[in-house]
Amino acid sequence: MTKISLFNTLHRRKEEFKPIDPANVRMYVCGPTVYDHAHLGNAKTPVVFDVLNRLLRHVYGETHVTYVSNITDVDDKILNKHRETGKPIREITEQTYRWYVDDMAKLNVKAPDYRPRATEYIGEMIELVKLLLQNGHAYEAAGHVLFDVDSMPGYGSLSGRSMKEMLAGARIEIAEYKKNPADFVLWKPSDPDQPGWESPWGYGRPGWHLECSAMSSKLLGNSFDIHGGGADLIFPHHENECAQSLCAHPGETFANYWVHGGMLMVDGVKMSKSLGNFYTIDEVLEKTPAEALRLLFLTTHYHQPFNFTFEGLAQAKAMLDKFYNALRRVEKVAARPQADERVVEALADDMNTPLALSFLHELVGSLNKAEKPEEQEKYKGLLLGSADLLGILFQSPEEWFKGGNDEDTSAIEAQIAARLQAKKDKNYALADEIRNRLKEQGIILEDTPQGTTWKKI
């Protein structure tokens, strides 16, 4: 069996991955807060962990992996959006959830086995708070229930920060009722016009960190294999998740491997609305195929900072053009394409996607040079099987080069038919006019003995 290694944030080193139960490898990845269109950072993390999900299923078996990625649908950001727009909270969360799911489908991110919503697990969150109170790791104050960080000697071990560094590096809510400024909210009171649930501490709602601990415990157990997310979540979110889960369930390990993707930047600086370099997924996908964005994410090692540029996006599209051109020239393919072992080994080595892509380039070169049908079939199968682990080349070459929706395709093909008729009528001026008109729309025609083909550029 292929050995997988992952960089474990908990120990700050790359380690061999040893699942608790190889028959049920369990992974939890923090999902988005649904209050608006998802941004590029919300796209990068699911793509990264989709590759890990595919690799785990390749190595351990399709049915031997349980992947959970949550939806936060109770949060102050959602409440603020409700106040700004006047829309009901449920309407906001349902609409933005649907946008997110549609974005993930376009990016060819496989749906997780479970996509729990925080509001569906309030009971489990209340029980978790009760455990923390019973175990002496939480206290009630001014209608709140707070985690007592001083009660946990190892607090800060995940992020590797001292208490002084944690206080300086986070936006700590200062409150007189806190024993320590770093104590974080487990449960807070809600006003009558705010989302809330009845609890032993009154009408209120959970703190953000509590949600993931409750959902992961319910769906994966108190100890599971991998917890993932972006590097921006290491502190305070994952630090606090880790603290409350370990203190609620003494003797358990919570997550054995903490895997984090590098920070996302745009044109070399942090993405920010104030800098004017903030992009939502749908804004980017209006300008480029989703597969190109997915590929662009994979050209940088997941653990490193990722720099988004539209120039890089154009290069990713050109790379896919090259790959799909190689596939288009060979019709036959093996019934069950197999991944190149070099690609599997590259991904098994802490998800080295840049190295894996270099092997795909070699396979494309071999496919283009292959002349014998059996060789063509072999290399096309290896290319498709390897690409599947990366979640790319999932379209037919015709779909890729034509792009757009059915209405676009029908309109283009109608113009091609009109051009063909013009040529039959020897109206070459009209035929050239149609070709030039399509070229201005980014449509390139290729006349072949078998007929006219077209592709978008």
C-alpha cells in the first residue's frame, strides 16, 4: 500500500500518515460561513482537500473514507448581513449555501460525505458546553459561558504561540467578566430579535469555535485522523477547537493530523476589499473556465502561500488547452484508466501537486509522440487516470474547447452553418464576414476534411 506523508501543523514537521482505522479514514475540513458569495480563499481550501480526499480513496478504497466539511449558518456576519439587507436570515443562508454548492460543482470538488449545518447540531453543542463546565474548563459570567484557558496547561500548543503572542496577535474581545482576556465564548446570550435557542444558560447561541468541535465529534468520533483548513484558521479557531475538544473528552486525541493550506494573496498582497483586490469565485468564473482556476491552485504546493494573478490564470488555461489538444487527437482509451504511479507517489508525498503536474506534462508529450494505437491508448489512459486524482480533465475535449452553455453553442453552430451555406452559394465575402465576426467573439474556426470545428480562445 502506498505510504502517505503529510505536514502536521501540531508537530511542525512532515509525518507518515497512519490512520486510526484504515477501513474508515476520517477527515474534517472547516467550510464557509454562508452570508455572501464565496471568495477565492473559500475556493482554494476545498480544492486542496478534494485532492487529499481523492488520494485517500485511491489508497484506502472509495468506501473507506469519511469526509466531513461543515457549513456555518449561525454567525455574527450573517446577522450583520440581515441588518444590512433586511432579508430574513434563513433566506440569506439558503441562497448563499446554494451559491457555494454550485461553485464547488463547477470546480469539480466532490461533495463531502457529510456537509453539516451548525444550526442542525445545537443540541450537541449544548452537551459539549455542559461537559466543559463539569470538567472544570468553563465558567458562567454575565449570561455567557466561557472557556477557561488557564485551566488547560497545553493551551497554545497547536499554534506554537505563548499567551503573550496569542493576546497580541488576535482581536481579543475585552470584557470585564473574563478571568483571562484570552478566554473565549462557548455560549452567548441573544436578544429576542437575534437567532437563538433555549439552553441551561438562557436564550442564546453558540460561539464560532464550539460548532466544529460538536459536529466533528458527532460525525467522526472524539478522535479522528485529519483536521484541515486554511492557515488563517490555526489561531484562534483551530487552537480553540482543539482546546475545548480535548478538555471535554479527556483521554481522546481529537485530530491526529492538522493540515493547513497556505495563505492566499492577490498580486502579491493579502486579498482585501479595501485594497480593491478582493474577488469572489463567481466574479473570476465570469472571465475564465472553472477548471483553469482549479488547475491554477494546484500549480503551487498547498502548504505554501498562493499568489493569484489573472496572468497565472491565463497560463493555467493555456496548459489545459495543451492537455485537451493531446486528448482530442486520440479517440480510443482504456476502459478503466489507471493513474501513473509517479503521480500517485508525488501526491502521497505531502500532496506535491506541482511535481504531479510535471508528470502529466511528460504523459502529454508521450501521447503526442505515440503513433501505434496501443501506445496511444496506454498514454491517454495514464493521463486521464492521473488527472482524475487532481480533479482535472473531467470534460471531453469538445466540451472544453467549445465551453459556454447550450444556448451559446447553438448560436455559434448556427453561424457556422450559415457560413457553410454562404460558401456553397459562393458568397465568400459573407463567409469571411461570419468567420471574422466569430473571431471577434473569441471563436476560432478550423476547416478540416471532416468538416468545420471550432474552439474558444
